[in-house]
Amino acid sequence: MANSEAAQAGNAHVGATEPGGVDVKELVAILRRRRSVIAGTVLVLTSLALLVGFQITPKFTAKALVMIDPRQAKVVDLQAVLQGLGTDASTVETQIKILKSRNHVEQVMEDLRLFDDPEFNRHVDGGSSVVRLPLGGVLETLVSWLPDEWLIASGLAEEPRPAEEGPSELVREAAIERFDDRYKVTQEGRSYVIGVSFASTDPRKAAQIANRAAELYVEGQRRLKLDATVRATDFLGSRLDELKADVQRAEAAVAEFRKQHKLVDAKGATLNESQLADISRELITARSALAETQAKLRLVKDLRDRGGDELASVADVLQSPVIVDLRRQEAQLLREESELRTFYGERHPKMLNLVNEKANLQAKVRTEVDRIIKNLENDVKVASARVAALERETAALSAQTAGQRELDVQLRQLEREAQASRQLYESFLQRFKETSEQKGIIESDARVIQVASPPEKPSSPGPVLFGAVGFTASLMLGTLLALLLERLDSGLRTARQVETHLGIPALGLVPRVDRLKRRQKPHQYLLAKPLSAYAESIRAIFTSLKLSNVDDPPKVVLVTSSLPQEGKTTLALSLATFAARSSQRVLLLDLDLRHPSIHRDLGIEPRIGFIELMAGEASLADVIVHDEETDIDLLPVKKQTANPTDILGSNKMVSLIGELRSRYDFIVIDSAPLLGVTDTKVASLLADKVLFVTQWEKTNAETARNGLSHLLETRASLAGAVLTQVDIKKHATYGYGDVGQYYGKYQRYYVN
């Protein structure tokens, strides 16, 4: 429970002190710690890059520019047989694909005889001595400087073979691949201009190939349109004869049909239809005239029968010269009557004579009106006869027209067919003439706007650029490698990591002693240098043990670790040595029964030891050996036993520890590692406190947790953990801010 609380406290402490985001100081510390990895990576890769840069033959790149221009000079107004190229993105991309196509590449190589050029066909200059690299691209360039034997042995290259043994098709394929690796076609920005570039070891050859590739493309575009126009002209010419014959047959069929059925065309209609239309119009006019005459006749008769002067308003009456003359005479008589009536009376002979003349005039007017009525009646009869005649003629023509309508339908069908044939013929004839005229002025939709010139400077990267790129890439790779190694390194280095990962207190860090004399042991260095950093770290651990329980300081301390070679025996011996120098009676008990080593470190060769004591073959006084140099007593192990766990867990062992407690002030037990054997699990119950040892940077957290779990199972009283063999200089580069960092800064306080 206490251990769990300690772990939680450690986690809380870490969470409170570590800010979020990237710790720049930690990053710098990592780079400092791993600077040898970074420097080695930079040195190796930069050297390789420079070596490759010196080995690569410089290449020169020449570029020609081709512009897609759909505008054409057309003398005649016609739609081109082959539509001009568009200027959209897909069209430009399509033309780039055409320029990069295998057919175009082969055409350029054939035209310039590049299949016989050693730069592309390595079999030309004695290919039996040249290995074949199937890699291609930059990778082939990078490995080409390696010896041929290495390339063949590693499988990166194929064994060379004579030119006559290789199939010609394979040779062509290899030449085309080498050409294609150096041949680039790209769009110049977002314009309609396409760049055609080629890289070669010869600047003149690079310009020649780039220009010829552009020229062949432009010529191919023009030839494509010209061929299409010629094919269209030939097709139109052969088709015109057929269409002309069709038109003649169609028009002859129309004429024959008209002749056979006696059909006369009168401005778009047949003769019967024209006559019927004319007679219909005459019939309408005759009927109108008849109706008008009948109306006049009825009006005149009606006015005559009613009498009065209204008859004089009729037009026919007014227009009659006889009636006009009679009315004039009547008016004269009326004037005379008016004059005579004033001088004579009503009965005067002159007056009577005037009355008689007036009566005669009235009779003549009536006679004239009757004659007009008679004329009107005659006009009605004539009009009626005309209407009847026209109606009969209309009926006859209508009967004839109805019979001809079916013939008209057939005639119109023949005429439509003839008209369609005529229009098609005329269209083909016009198209034939326009196409024939267009052949002489056909231009390509693309044109070369810039001719490639031999470049003066190489385009391939030189050694300086290779070195710069290699340095940059290697620096980045070295940094990533350093971070990766740091990430993979899970060794415990600080007290904070111990508390966080193990959940127990960290009692201190023990520096690694690098200045030992020949055959000098760390505990001897502690005696020789009591003011050294090593002695100070042992003092701190001893003090922490005493303060772990102020009222009842531990007398029996067991020192153990997860794995061998983590420094537990050295720490136990140094701790006992330091306690002995503090005027305490100290016993060092070696309970690593499987691999005892303390007596060798002290230079003692015991006659008998712990096993003999537990077997009753010797007394305690016979077994304990006193070391004059360190002033500590040692209970060593002389021989091994087959049942160490039974011995350590026996009542006799408990009695022995009790007896030793009464004789000594401080007892240090060196036990076996926890992982692999169970001896320490039993021995831990004999101690007041257990000191858990981990080797700095070497013992990872998972291993330490596994070892610590054995102690937790027995509920042993853990004093804490100690990090041993700490590299003070390297530890200081981590910037942890603990006591290990200050060992390096307080050199003046220590006498190392």
C-alpha cells in the first residue's frame, strides 16, 4: 500500500513539473548525448555523397519550346477536315503524352541513329565488359560507381554478355529506356507552351535531340492533318460521281411521272387546281353580282308599288337619261304652272293644258321605271344562268382534282427525293472544292517557338551539391537516429524515473569510479578518498537508511538487484566499509550462496564458511573473518549447497540473525539476484530493510519491475532503490537537475 502511494506521488510530481509540448532543453540534451551518432552518420553519408558526386559524369540539358497554337490562316471559309487542337488542360496533357510516347521516342532515335550510339546502346563499344544495371534512374547512377564484382555478387547487376548473344529487341528496349530516362516533356507553367528537354554528356547532342524531337512532333501534327485532308478529298471525289448519278435518276423520275400522268405545274400547283381556284373566285363574284341585282330589283319594285318620290333615289333611276330628261321637263312645267296660276286661275285653258302635260310626263316616268325593272329582271336571269354555269364547271373540276391528289402525293415524294439528292450533291461538291483548296495551306497546330542551343554549364549536380545534399540529409537522418535511439533506450537514469516506474523511493546515485589504481576496488577507493564524490554518495545512502526509521534505525540491511552485474556486491561492500569507518561494529554477510564473491573482492580465502556453520561443522567464531583494511567482519561462503532456500528459511537461520544482531551495530547482507532464483525472496524476510540496486542506464524499467515484484510478494520492507555505476559526465548532459548533475559541478568540494 505504501509502495502504491509512493508511485502515485511520483507520478503526480512528474505531471506537475513536466510542461506540455516540446521541451527544447531536453531536445538539446538528447542531441548532445547522441552527438557521436549524429557525427558518425554525417561523416559517412556526406563522404558517400561526395564520392558519388565525383564519380558521376556531368550531363548537359538542352530545352526546346513548342507552343500549341490552334489559329490557322484559311483562304477559304470552311470548317477544317481535322479540327485544330484545343487549349484546355486535357489537350495540353494529351500532347505531352504524345511527345513522351514510345512511337515518338523510337522515331527520334531512328531519325538520329541513336540505336547505334554507345551512350544509349552499350553493346556497341564492346558490351562484353559492361555489366547490365536493371535499376534505372537515380539509383542506377548512385550504384554505378561500385565495382562490377560487387554489383554482380549483390544481385544489383547482371553479368555482361557479348552483343551478338543478346536479342536485338532487348538491346532496343534498353536503349529506349536510357533515352527515356534523360528525355523530359513538361508544361511551362499554366501556358500553352511545352518544354522538350534532353540531358546528355555531349551538349551539342543534347540540343540536337531536343530540337529534333520538337521538329518531328510539329511535322507529325502537320502530316496528320494533311493525310486526313487528302483522304477526305479522295473520298469526296469518288462520292461525287455517285451522287451526281443519283440526282439525275431522281430528276428523271419526276419528269417521267409528270409526263405519264399529264401533270402540269402552275406555280407550285397543278393545272386543275389553278383552274378550280380561278373558277371558284369567278363563282363567288357571280353570286355576289346576282345577289346585288336581285336586291336592286326588289327595291325598285317595292318603291314603285308604294309610289312617291323615293323611287327617284334609286341609282339606276337616277342614272337613266330618259328619266333625267322627263324630270327636267316636269320641273319646267311646274315653274310655268306657278306663274300661270298667279295670272290665270285653275280653270284657265293654259292651266289645264299644263296639267295634261304633267300627266303625260308622269306616264312616261312610270313607263321608264317599268323598263328599268324589266332590265333588272333580265340581269337577274343572266346572273343566275352564269352562277349555275360556274357551279357546274366547279363541280366538274373538283371531281377531276380529287382524282389527282393521290398522284400529287407520289409526285411530291419523288420531288423531295430529287431535292435531297440535289442538296447532298451540292454540299459534297462545295466541300470537295474547299478541301482541295485547303490542302495547299495546311499548317500544324503546334510550332517551335524556341530552338534548343548547346548548354554551356552542366545540369547534373556536381560534388558540391552532392556534398551539401548529403550533409543535410545525413544531419537529418543522424538526428532522427539519435531521437530513435533515445526513444528505444528505456534504462533508468534518475531518481524521478525510479519513483515513477518502480513506485519506491530513490535513495541515491552512486558514481562510477574511473580513477582506480591497478587492482584497486571501489571500497578501497572509498578508504583512500573519503572526500570523493563516490564516498559522498555512499554516505548519502547510509544516512537515508538511518533516517528511514529514526526511532528504530535498521540494523540488518539486505542488498539485492534484478540481474547479476548491476553493482549490488560492490555497493554492499562499500556500504559496510563506510559504516565501519563510522566506529560501528559491522558484519558483511554473504548470502549469495550460488555465486559468492565478497571474499574475492576483500582478497580473503576462507577455510570454512556459512554452509559449514549452518551444518554444525563449525562455530560462529571459526567462520567470521576480520578484514584489517576495512575493519569489517565477514561471514563468507566457502562451498555451495544443493538446498540454499531451505537453509535461508530455516529456524536456525533466524536464530543466527538474532545472535548477530546482538553482536553487531550494522549488518549488510549481499544476496543473490531476484530474477532466476528464489533465494533472495526468503532472505529478504531476515532483514530490517531491503536496498534494491539498479544499474544506471542499463537496467530498464520492465526488468526492474519484474525483480521488484518478487520482493513485493513477500511483503519485504523496502528502504528504496539505488542507481549504481552512474557516468557523471554523461548524466550531466541529460539536464535532470538531480544530485548526479551536481557531482560534476561541485568538483572543488570533492577530492577524487
